[in-house]
Amino acid sequence: MPGGCPPRRSAWSDSWPALGGGKDKGEIGIYPIILQGNRAFLLLLKDISLVQFRNYSQATFPFRERIIGICGRNGVGKTNLLDAIYYLCFTRSYFIRSDQQNVAGGADGFRIAGRFEKQGSPAEVVCIFRGEGGKEFLLDGEPYEKFSAHIGRFPCVIIAPDDVQIITGGSEERRRFLDSLLSQLDPDYLLTLIEYNKVLQQRNGFLKSLEGKRLRDEDRHLLEVYDGQLTRPGMHLFARRKAFLAAFLPHAGRFYTEIAGSQEPVQMSYRSQLLDSAFQPLLHRSLEKDLHLQRTVAGIHKDDIELTFRGQPFKGVASQGQRKSLLFALKLAEYAALREAKGFAPMLLLDDVFEKLDEGRMRNLLNQVCLRGDGQIFITDTHQGRIEAALDPLSLPYQILAL
């Protein structure tokens, strides 16, 4: 069973100060802790137990501090441990689509269990995957009928090396980021997104079935039905994205300036075909192209967050450090938006963030999340000394887990 080192300095529950600034000029930024008597309203993971999950046959990890450093060489399971925490918040893996691929070699399934403290009350979350027997997700012993009902109850933000695809990848990466955030903020958004994607899949399937066929009146009628079914949820999602990003993107820009340590000409803007047209006419105009390509080419599933630097595509001209800074800025803005909406900070999972980030940017990032934030933070790195050197100057209690 992997072990760990005792926490450094004094215990968090006794000595962690109520750090944090207040709102300034309406910013979604760093907010004061909400107190109940002398106790902060926080979300804490007290411990996690893994059975037959990835490289862990059986292991239990207690978490005694707000800031947790997880260190060890590559391949020992640092990222797997973070992903197990993510599972408890999102009912799924952040890195792997298939639950079966998370089962330890030769096993039939896995179990992840975590004991939380949420706003002063205990809560137990359990995920059980039984292979062909399916997956069960429980909160305090009660199974969910729909896993979507769990999303947002234990908010979490993760930053991993491949997340740079949010900056350098296609529009689907940025939509996935946006949808994940809004789904944690608004359960209705998630349900509406599920509805939209289901109808979109049905419409695309029907378009494929029309290949090489002459379009009949009944085919046009069915396409109109699909169009109507897409329009209602699509307009709801569009309105929610537009309103949210109008406030969110300027805050992300300010975080970028703080992390980069200088004012740089970075612009972020919401791009949607619905900004210039109502949804149903848009679908009508694109019908011929839809039939040719056998998929729906117009709609909110084509939305994007456009990133530019001096008017040029950001990913084409930005340095690696600038890309990382913008990624962290978006994630910190996500963290702040969740904190404001929930009334307590989400958990923050930082996987190998020390790699390829200069000391100044890293210091600015840690100041944001450790000194000026008040949520629980898990940080992985291959070098224990590097974690300690980064955290020691903060003069805050932290715990090191050596795997």
C-alpha cells in the first residue's frame, strides 16, 4: 500500500487563517470565506480509498491539510490518485472514457470511496464499477437514479498537462471546457445539453440514412420536426453561454495579466452562428450542405471561444509560457465562478503544473490558489523538493504524500 509522510507544520483545522480578499468592482475573483461561527464553509476531502483502480490493488489515503503535495516518480500513480478524486466529483474519469479501462489488470471491477466534509457536514461518496454488471454511484449510501444529478454537488477544477489543448486544439475542446463548467453551475444546463445532443445525434443519423436518396416530402417533414426539437434547447444553451461568457471572459483576462505578470494584448470572445441568425432559419439555409455532408453543420455545437493575440490566432503566435498562462487563467476563472455560485471553494487538482512553467508564473499561480484562495488543493510533481521549495515561502500548512 502506498504510504505518505506526516503533515508539515501545524494541523490545518487549528491554524489555517481566513485568507482571501473581497469583491472589487464586481469581479469574479477572490472572495472572503463564508463563516459559520468560527468555522469556514469549505469543501474538504478527508480521505479516499481505492480498490482495484488502475495501479492500486488496495490503498487508503488520509488528507489532513488544505494543501496536499503528491510526489513520486513517473508511473507510481500520482495522476491516477487525482483522477480517483475527480471520479468522486463527476462520476467518471477525466482522462479515460471507458470505465473498464480503469480496472486494475485481472480484476472484474473497481471501487472508489471518499469521505468529505461539506459546509460543516460529513458526506460519503462511493463509485462502484462491476464490469458487465454496470456502475453504481452512491451519496451517503443512497444510489443515484441518474448520475447527472451528482454533477455540481462536489465542485472540482482540474488542470492537467493535456489541458493545453483548450488553448491549442479545436473548438470542441473549448466547448467541452465551457459545458463542464456550466453543468456544475446549473443542473438545468446539463439536462438541456443532454437533450440537445440526443436530438442532434438522431438528426445526424437520419441525414446519413438519406445518402443517395431523393428527398421526399415526408423526409422534409421529419427534418423540420428535428429542427424544432433542436431549436428549443439550442436557444436555451446559446442564451446561457452568451450571458455567462460576457462576464466570465473579462475576469479570465484579468487572471491572465496577474499570472503573466504583465499587460499583454490577449482577447477572448464568444463566437456562435446564432449571434447573427435565429436558429431555425439557420438550419433551413444549411440543409443542402447538411444533406451533402450527412451531418448538421449549423448550431450551437459549432460554438467557440475565440482566442487572439494582437489580432492573430493566439495558438499560432503565443509562447509556451503564454499558452500555459492563458490555460491557468481560464481555469482560475472557472474556480472563481464556482466559488461565487456555490458559496464555498471547489477542490483544485493540479497535475504536473511545475513542468515547463517558469518560476515567476508558477509563483503567481500559487499565490492565487494557495494564498488568496481557500479551497482544498492537490498538487502532483515528480520531485518532492520542488513542491516543498514552491510551498515553503507561502508559510501555510501543507501535507506531502510520497508514493
